[in-house]
Amino acid sequence: MLVCAFDPALHRDAYGAEITAQAGGRRLMRCINPVYSYLCSNDPRAHFGLGQAERVDALEVIWPDGSDEIFPGGAVDRLVVLRKGEGKHTKGK
């Protein structure tokens, strides 16, 4: 599963967002980050290898400003675009 985190207020990807996927009784965390090495740029989407899991239970996001939201899960093997403000707020700002 590939996950893109987008901030509509900034009209761009939410670099620095932390995504947690809950699937198959596991929690996997990835960051939205286009940089992995000196003078480079990479795909900023978060890739989750979910193994035998057939669906994701939920996706949690901690946005760069510290607020957090939870989004419903769904099928695996797809691209998911999470837009700030469209999920359910949890404990953050």
C-alpha cells in the first residue's frame, strides 16, 4: 500500500507527517519524506509492505503541525491519499 499525505491549506504534500497503519494485528509507522541522502529527492509517499494482510484496519496521521487524525482502512494493494481535515480528530490540536 502506498500512502500520500496532502495538506490542502498548503497545496502540497505534508512533508514530515507520520503515518501509522494498523493491519493484521500489527502497527507499522512510516514518514512522508522525500529526502534520504545528500542532494537527492525520492518518492515522498509512504510504502507499507503488509504481507498476508488483506485489509488495513485504520490509518493514523500525525501532521507536521502536531495535530492528528484517524482515517478508515480498506483494501490493500492501492494508493491512498489522506487529506488533512478529512479524517476524525483524535487527541491533538
